[in-house]
Amino acid sequence: MIIGIDATKLMSPNPTGVEVVTADLISAILRNDLDNTYWLYSSMPLAEHWTKNTNVKNIVVPGKRFWTQRHLSRELKQHPPNIFWSPSHILPNNLPPKSVATIHDLAFSLFPQSYALKDQLLSLLAVKKAIKHASRLVAVSQQTKKDLKRYFQVPGENIEVVYHALRSDFIITDKDLITIYPELDKYFFYVGRLELRKNLLNIIKAFVQFNKKYPEVKLVLAGGKGYGYASIKRIIKKNRLIDRVVLLNYVPVEHLAILYHKSLGVVFASQYEGFGLTILEGFASDVPVMTSSLGAMAEIAGQAALLVDPKNIDAIAEGLQDLYTNDKLTQILVTKGRAQLQKFDWDKSAQKMIELWTKL
């Protein structure tokens, strides 16, 4: 059986989020399945290690503008695989009779105010197309499956839940970063796109409350600029936090794990997530995690994180204080975090995807 995969996520020079998990899942699938044949579609040649197995072929489809809908669609029409899988919600045209799309979250629909109108509409159209044409949908959490059923009326039997796991290149070393980040001593750590739906306005407002009692602590926000970044910058300036809220933009992975490990804890109280990779990274770093009591974040964290109402600024501020002052609580959370992390495994997720091919 030939499985074709949109492998464009493997080409990102600075992978984050979806690119990272897509690479790890594809790698695990290829590691666990030597029986099926895999065609990895990309616009440029992939790194050689992706095709080291004899059952894997990189099919380079040249083209830039509208690559998925124009160039990949033409390739699928001329040389169709038995099954096509898109690791995102975007499907090309000319699909073979069996196809699969992965839905990472539905934030564009549930929190439209956090998106530019164009991005919101494009995502909505792409998800509706995936729902209509894909043989199966993959949701990355039970919460995302519930949302697909509730808001898009997708039958539950058409949705398979396949969890993410800790990124494979997440390695804590003893490298000294003091010369690179000299301003960091005591700090809470946030990792993710700097955008409104990550609830950063409420997190910063809560930090203002906390910082009045504990001015020695900083808040580090690491991630690329997203929708609403200007509002985030304004609230930092308005509250005179320029020297206490540190914006790091994109952090290379060789620094990321160390910054997690040296932090006082992880702050990840989003309004909505499809999964929450930051939670697992916090667990792997042996630091306490505070996250949202809602949806997929509570699902992924289980009992191993401090759960707070993301709409309640006072609750977030109290959570920061608890993580900073309650050593017994933080040790309990770190211990539970290690145990919770073991529930997420790329090989198990790969086996679920391989089983899905056989069931189609």
C-alpha cells in the first residue's frame, strides 16, 4: 500500500508547533512501518535522512504559489497513492478515494476575534473541505474531537484521536546561557506565539499584581509575533514592565530546554488550545506548570499541573504566587509531571496512524 504525505512541514528552517510535531510523527511512522510504501511530497528536496529507508521516496513537486491546490493536486491526479494524508487541515484537490486530514485545533472558529478575518475564513473553508472530503479526520486531543462533533457535526466514528508527544530534540544540557541571556535570573517562562488567543493580556495583568509583591521576578515570553502582538507590547509599556517582561522572540531548540529548566515554572493559561506542547515541555524540564482549567490543556495536564481559570486575573496571579512560594506544591507538581509525561509517546501515536491506514 502506498501512503502519500504532504511533507512541506519538514522544510521549515525554524520549526515551531505544528512543524515540530509533524516531523516527529512522520519520523515515528517511518521507523515503525517498513511494510507500506511512503511518498513524501515537497516543493524542494528533503534532507537525506528522510529517505534512508527503501520504502520511502521523496517526490519533489516544483512550484511556489498555491502549491497545495495547484501543483500537489496535479501530481495526485497523475500519480495517485492509495491513501493521502495531510498532517494539517489543508487538503489538495484530486484526492485518491482514501484520505486523512489532521485537525490541530479549531481556535479560528471558537475565537474568531483573535484572528485576522482573512486567516479565519481561509481556515474555516479548509476545515469544511477536510470534513467533506477526507475519509477520516485525526484530532490531536479528545477536546478537539468533541469540538468537531459539537460545532461541525462530524460523526464521532469518523474521528481518530492521536496525541502528540514531547519533541524528540528536547534535551536539557548544562550549557551556560548567562552570556546570551544575561538579564534572566528568577523568571516564569511562557513559550508560544505571542498572540491574543494565548491569553497574554490577562497573564501580563496577573503578573502586574504578582510583581508588586515580588519585584525580583521576571516574566519571559518566548515566541514569534502573532495576531494582536501590538496590543501585547502596549500593555507591557503601559504598566512600565519593559525591564521585567522579557520578549525573546524565536528561541533555538538548543536553548529552549535549558531556559525551561532554569525557570521558576511554566505559565501557559491560554483561552484555547488543541493540545498544549508547552505543558509536556514543562513536565520534561522538572519545573512546575500552571495552565488553563479548560479543554485540551486540562486534558493533557491531568492532575500534574496547577489549573487556573484563564479569564480570572486574580486566579492567575495567585497561581504565580503559589508556584513561587510553595515549595511543597511545586515538588508535588514536578513529580506528577514526570509521570504524566509518560502517557505521551511518539511510537504509540505512530502505531495508531498505521492502524488507521489499514482500517480505511
